[in-house]
Amino acid sequence: MTVEERKGHLMREEGGQNDRFPVGMRVLAVDDDPTCLRVLEALLLRCRYHGVKAESVDLLKEGFNVDVFVPVTTTNQATVALKLLRENRDKFDLVISDVHMPDMDGFKLLELVGLEMDLPVIMLSVNGETKTVMKGIAHGACDYLLKPVRIEELKNIWQHVVRRRKFSHKDYSNFDNGEEFERHQIVSSEGGQDLNISGSANQNGKLSRKRKDQNEEDEDDCEENVHENEDLTTQKKPRVVWSIDLHRKFVAAVNQLGIDKAVPKRILELMNVERLTRENKYRLYLKRLSTVASQQANMVATFGGSDPSYLHMSSLDGFGSLHVLAASGHLPALTSLQSSKVLDRAITGGLGNHGFTSSRIVQVGHNNTSTPCNDLNRFQHINLPGNQHGSLLQGIPTSLELEQLQPRIIQEANSQFPGGFSDNKLATATPGSSFVNGTNSSFISQTLQQQAHPRRFINHSSIRATPRSTHPFHVGSECSSHFPDLGRCRDTGKCAVPLPAYATNTSSMGSFTTDDECPKFKDNLTISQRDNNIPTISSTSFMAAPPRDPSIGRDRQCQANSSIGRTMLLPTTMDREMKFVNFSSAGNSKERLEPKDGCLGSLSRLLTDLRCSNALLGLFLITSTISYRAYSEKASYKIEWDHRSTFSKLLPS
Amino acid sequence: MSLMALREQLNGLVNSMFLEGLLDDQFEQLQMLQDESSPGFIAELITLFCGDSERILAELTKLLDQAVVDYQKVDAFVHQLKGSSSSVGAQHVKLACVQFRQFCEEHNKEGCLRALNVVKHEYYLLRGKFDTMLQLEQRIQAYESKQQI
């Protein structure tokens, strides 16, 4: 005992040498699986959170002095752990607990520990399902790690202790003395001095100073965080700190609402806290789930809900964030956001759980900083959720690419709409793994980036980005040159203008048609032009499709184009299911336009015939982008409706 | 057998296990944890794992033997086995557990029984190799302590 005790103190005094985290942080590890427990203990020991292993509380009482300093304690029973914690309240800095335990639910333990002892608790599990993770967060977990645990992850967990201490200090006492504050940080990182340092101030000061000297480099990270925290907190901007109180309120609210209904919005309402945004809470944990480095997560936590960082995070976030956003209802902090962000959020809110993908995209659109690779990640993630939104894109047929394309297009379109897009019922994410495609992503990302420039046709650059290959986006790339036309057309207030551009594009796409045909199409388009931009847009989309298919003859293309143009104008009741698959089975595109139904029919037939889902994808992308521009002046309903009608027409007759 | 030869044999064995996929990088991490301060770490861990796994497998056999299977309990055990096998780096066992859990969710007794057999098979295969590994390690350590003397 004494040896260990001395060792413990030694550890604290000498500091961690080259370790970059506080040595001697006292951890209690709880896991019913002995193998995992042993591994965890070994890892923690390796991290220099040294300690002695106690099999059970009995052992502790028998052979060990309860007062002894045992930096790493393990137990395989939650009840024992609770007992340990209750009896030695200030002997532990951090608790790591498994989720799945026989004698007590890990979440329950987590809650109890968090509320009673106000210790940071880290959850551990093989199960990494989002809902489980959410549950962990709802119950107040500082972090959620997946088994098998890696040492790198464990090396960072001390940050939770520091953070918790720091915020506790901020909440509980006024540390006018910055030095004192910093000292506290170091002290706490050293391994859990009480908040009340007055009693041992000198000792702590000495220790901390010594430690500071020795660990100057090591503590850099810690101090940096501290400084950053300080900087942030000294900012005038009122930042909500996730304090114990907030957490308690949070848990209470969640319990009240029930896990399923615990939508962040409702929670926030219940908690009645000002300026508290979802990001504060969820981002940190969900980020952890993603492959983002834990450093980033800490930074995120540090920055909290500040808008700029939000933006930053959104561009960097992976899937996790999306989920967060998706899960969240309307953003209460909407007003505090910039217009673009508001839009994003509105979209998110409007789209509900399924809207996150679109919101994601929207965010991307508004984040010009997003890079294609980010977008790629994002899109990949985005595509996962199913499309349950009652929007046009619903019921997208088996043509996954199309599905993906459409929602994306629509989403893009949505982002174009200034404010109040909550009505937007346009596509949400459509499920489809095929879309998760590098080229696609880049295409979209490009598109999105372009969207930031309202007047410019997004497709312009985006299309260019698409690789030239059989890939649908290829179509876009050829179209890019024509897009400027669209811009011009736009100014005239006619959507049709872009279409001609498309027409030309389509003709150039896939090198199926000649430019000669474009004028023809153009004429058609003009004719079909109406204030209802939607039709034109859809026609554009269709245009894109045909060219891609090598099997499509030029004539068909032109005809298709023209038919598209005409058909576009006719809004009809939407049939949710866009049987784009029909495209593949489409008939002869040579059919001329007839009554709008006929046009659409032929169009759809054409498209199906084209069997180029890829092209359609590109088509829809283009369409959506066009529609965006066209619709930016129209109500979202209209667009949605128009799209719907257009698409419905595509259904095989 | 000389120390060198023993060491070579051990390394060869472990490498082959990695190649076959019996072990994954988690085991590599654990190997790194073993050093002078904890020389018997791997051995201890393997022993723990084997003991625990066999207990779980016995429980699973019992549960699935019943006429009406309590799938929740089965799932809990499989979950635990999955956790411990992933902590040790027993890749095949872990994958077999994943499959097992799927059958559990479907309440497919037939599937569960088959999955249990797969898990058992993988486990015993691994266990055999672990045993050899431990024996070699013991001999090496005996050698080393003898040399020190």
C-alpha cells in the first residue's frame, strides 16, 4: 500500500516525462467481461494512469487501506463500482464503464455517477449503433468508445477530466486569479485535486509549478486547450457552458420526453436555456464516433455552438454530425445563424430526420470552404439514410443513381431558396448507395459550391468537375461550357434560357448530338417556356440524360429534348414514384411531342430507352441546379410541385 | 531446442495466425503492451479469454438446448463473447459472433445452432494455437531465466 501510495505520489510529482497527459489520473474501470477489463487496465496503466487492480470492494477492504491512492481501479460489477465511488467520492477522476453489464445497466450507472458524483464517465461497448450512442450521450456520457479500445483513444480521455474541472470551476467559483485557474487546470490534470485548493494551495502550487516546469511540453496540449477555452470564454459572446446544471436539466428533459421523443428541440424547450444549441451537446460525441481525431472533438467542444466553428465542423464532420442535425428538429438557434445557415437549418428542420442529408448538402452549398473530399465524405454519409420525406424524390425507383441525383438536385435547389425554406418538401436524402461515388460526390460538391453564387449556374463548374467517362456526371462536364448561357437566361427571367444551354450541352454530351440539334431544342424550349420554370428544368434534366447513352441516336436526343421541353411545361399530379427505371426500358425517343402527356411519355420512354441511369443522374443534377436558379424566385412549393409533376410524367405510361 | 529456434517458432506461429486472420491488429497492440514490467501479460490475457469464452460457450449450448430459447440471454452472451474476442484480437471468433447475433435477432434457432458451431469451431482452432503459443512462451521464459541464472 504504502509503496503504491508513494508511487502514486511520485507519479504526480515527477510528471509524465514524455507523456502528453496527466499521469496519475485515477480511473475506475467497470466491465463485466474479465478479458476486456484486463485489457483496459493494461492500456490505462500503459497510459500511466497507474494503479492497483482491485478485484472487488471486499479485496479493497481486506487487504487494502481504503484511503490508499489507487490510480486505476477495476471492477467487474457495477454495484461494486457504485459503492466504491460513493465511499471514495474524491478518490476518482474518471469512470470508464461498459454499456452491457449483467447487474446494472451501464446507462443507469452512468447517470448515477454523473449526477451523484459529477465525475466524467466514458462509455464503452462493442455496440456502436447510433441510437445506443445517443442513449449514452442522453445519459450524460462524456464520451463513447468502441471496443476494442485503442490506446490512442485512452490517451485522450484526460481531457474530459480537465474540461469538466474547468467548467466546474467556472460555474462554482470566481477565479479572478488567472494563475490560480491555470494552476487548477494543471492540478486537476495531475489527477484530481479538490476544487477547494485553499487548503493545500501551497502544496498544489508547488506541485503544479514543478509539474508545470517538467511537463511544459507535455502539457502543451492541455494548456492550449485551456487557453483556447479561456479565450473563448473571455469573448463577449455568451457561450453556454455545458455545466452540471445543464446536464441535469438535459437528462431530466430527456427522461421526461422519453428517449424516442427526445428531440433536441423539445429538450431545449424543456431546458429553457438560452442560446443553447444542439451542437454543444451532440457534436462532440458523434464526432467521436466518426473517424475524426479526438483532438478535433475537443476543439469542437471547446468552440461549442459558435457559428463559425459550426460551419467549420459541418464541413469536417462526418456522418455523425449529420445524424445530429438530422435528428434535431427545428433549430432553435436559427435566429442566431447567418442567413445561409438559417437556411441550412431550416431545411434541416423542415426535412426532419430525413432532411439531414439535404441540410448537409445545403450546408455544403453554403460552405464554400467545403472541399470536394469533404463533400465526398459527406455525401457518402448522407446517402445512407432512407428517404422518407414526403417529397418528390420519394419513391425513387430502383435506379439508385437517379434517386441520389434527384434528392441532391432538389436539395441543391432548396438551398438556393432564401430563408424560410421550411416548407420545402423537396427531396430529402434518398437512399442509395450507388450515389456514394467519388465522382458523384465531386460533382455534387462542385455543384454545391457553385450554389453559393446564386446567380451563377451551379452546374457550371460542377459539371466540369465530373469525370468524363461513362459516369453520368460526365454529361455535366460537357455541359459546363454552356452554363454561362443559363446565367444569362436567368436574368431574363426565363428558365428556358438555361435549357437551351442544356440542349447544347446535351448535344455535346456523349457526343451524340451535334450543335445543330441544339437550336432545335432551344426552340422547343423557348416555346415551352413559361413562368413556370419547373418544366423547363425538368426538360433540362431530361436533356442531359439522353446524350449520355451511347445507344441513343442523335435524333432521339433532339427529339427527346424537344419533347422534354414541352412536357416540362405540364405540371400534373405527381406520382410519387419516379420510375426512372423506366428510362431503361424506354421506348423510342423519336416520338414527337404530342400533348403534354404524350411528351412526357415519350420523354420517359426516351429516358428509359437510354438506359443510362448515369445520364439521368447527371441530368437531374443539372436539372436541379437549374431549377434552383429558376426557382429561387418562386415559392418552394411551386418547384416542388413542378418537379413532381414533371417527374410523374416520367413514369412509364 | 535453442532459444533462437524457440523464438522463431513462436514468431512464425503468431505470424501465421495474423495471416490467416485468426488475429487482428488488436492483438498486435496487446503484444506491444507486454514488456519487462508485465512479462506475462499476453499469457494472462489469453488464459482469461479462454476461460471466459469456454464458460460462455457452455452457457450458450445450454440455452440453445432448451425447447424454448431465450434469445435475449443468448444475445447477451454472444455480445459478451464478441466484446472479449475483439478485445483480444480474435478476429474469426468475433466475426462468427456477429453472424450469430444476426440469427439471434431473427430468432432463428436453426441458424443459431449453426452459428454456435461455427463460433465453437473457430474458438477451438484459436485455442489450440494459443496453447501452443503459451507453451512456447513458457519455454522461452524458462530459457531466459535459466540463462540469467
